[in-house]
Amino acid sequence: MDVPFWVWAVTVAAIVGMIVFDFVGHVRTPHAPSLKESATWSAIYVGIAILFGLGVLVFAGGTYGGEYFAGYVTEKALSVDNLFVFVLIMASFGVPRELQQKVLLFGIAFALALRTVFIFVGAAAIENYSWVFYLFGAILIYTAVVQARSGGHDDDEEYKENGVLKLVRKVIPTTDEYHSDRLTTKIDGKRFITPLMIALIAIGTADIIFAVDSIPAIFGLTQETFLVFTANAFSLLGLRQLFFLIDGLLDRLVYLAYGLAVILGFIGIKLVIHALHTNEVPFINGGEHITLIPEIPTWLSLLVILFTLVVTTVLSLRKNKKDAAAGHASPTGLEDKGAGRDGLQAEGPGNRDGSPAGARGDAPATGRTAGVTDGRSDS
């Protein structure tokens, strides 16, 4: 797929423009978005992604169009999984509801920049080293096993600060309280960073972990750099609105971890099969290609991904309905958790010694993100 430079330029400019518009039009003035606002803009961003995919379908053909949609749906599903950890981070640092938009948008912009670097590095590696497909396949299969063994979501897990965040707290003075939507502030002539900046760093560094499986997953569906980039970009755009739209529904997707495990495992196997077809590793079949197992076509990949997500969602909702009827869970899945998401403001955001204070992260964590959510840091 030969993409002209001007198409790249227009696409990148449009994506950056949408992020800037999001900031100027919605985030610059702190407020908690309404359900209607979140639903409207979520639909708009999904619509833009679909229109772009139809454009690929018309101008580049059915194969590339199918690869884009398979990649977009997969990355969108993984992005929803990321929201579980975002909820934990917001709760752990007691981010006020009206400030959460800014943290999310900055985090999304950071994730897009980071993934762009990973995408070009990955594309260069694939172009020069065919064994990278084995590596990507192994990463996805391992992640799928961890995801499946996690058994879904664990309400007892809390956000754990990573090493980068601990270092920032030790090196840079931090205020105890939020100062409107400012990331830094001056107190007695000395510059401090606010808890809002800490929460932003937490989400940004978590995005690095998310990229470890999302980038190999998309390369398992298409090796076209342009499609990999756009599928990732459009899956991240609108994630802020989606956070507020399905915030109260996240706990109900109890089988999402299993669905993602199936998808990641399937793509991992697809990558290994492709690696065998392009094999040049000397100690595997003497460096000769292995074509005994046919490659999985794009249409089948898209069908498996969509079917898995539909089944996962239906089974999750059925289980919640049964639990609610049996009195094991509240109809909304939130009332039993106390104050819910909006109760986060009641708690303090953090302590000067670096330990997070505030509402406990009563949101689920998945096995895919267990590395950042398996306990609370005491530092």
C-alpha cells in the first residue's frame, strides 16, 4: 500500500486538529461532562473512524479496508480495557470530576505520540527482521494466558505507583491539594507540581505498558504502517468521552478479560503462522518457509474479533442481570460501592511525602494491566 506523503500530512494534521479542538472546545474550561455531551461526541468520533475506514475501502480496496476495521475494533476494545486502570488512577489520586477530562486528554495525546514512535520502530523491525513476528506472537500469546488466568476483574486490587512516579515524587516537590486545573503552582516563591500533574504522569506511564500488547496486536492484523497508525489514532480519539459515557458500566463487563484473552491469543497464533510463512530463522526448518498451515485471512480475523466481543458483552450483561435478580449485585453495579465515581472529590488528593490519599480505587483491574494495579505503594 503506497501512501503519498500528502495523505500522511493531511491525516496527521486532521488528528492533531481534533485533539486541539477537544482541548479548546471542551477541556480548557474545567467541567464534568453530561451524559448527553459524552454520548454525542463519542458517536461523532466513532463516526469519523468509520468514514475513514470506508474511504480506505473505496480507494485502497477491500483487503486494506478489512485490515483497518479489524485493527480499529481490536484497538478500541483494548482501549476500553485501559479505562479500568484510568478509573483506578482517578480514584487513587482523588482527581475531582471536573478535572478528569484534562488528565485524560493529555494522557491520550501522550499515548498517541508514544505509540507513533513504537509503530515506526516496529515497522522498521518487521521490514528488516522476519523473526520479529515470532516475538510479537509470543508476547500476545503470553498476554492472553495472563489475561485468562486473571479470572476477570478483581475489586480488591488497587492502583500501584510505578517506579517513574515514585522518582518524580522524590525529586520534585508536590503540593497536598489541587490548585484548580493547574499542573504546577508557586508557593512562597518555590515551584511545586500539583496532584493533577502526578495523576497525568501516572496515566502516561501506564500507557507505556498498554502499548506492549496493543502494538503487536495491530501488527498481527496489518503490516501497513499507515493503517496501524490510523487505527491506533482513531481508537484513542474519543476515549475521553467514552470514559465518562461508560464509567458506570465498566464494572458490568465482567467477562471482558476473557474476551480480550481470546482476541489476543487468536492474533498471537495468526502472527506465529505468518512468521512460519516468512521464516528465515536458521534453526527453524533450516531457514526455509513453512507453509503447511494456511494463513488466516483478514475477513476471518474481523469476524472472530467481532463475534468474541459480542459474546463477551452479552454474557457479561446476562450475568449482571442474574446477580441483580438474585440480590448479589445492585442493578447499576455502583450503589453497593458507596459514593461511586463522583464521591472521589470528598477525599484528599495526596500527601507531601508522596503517598496517595483519597478514595480507594473501587474499580476492577484486568490481568492485562496487572503490572500496574496489583497493590498500593507505600512510598
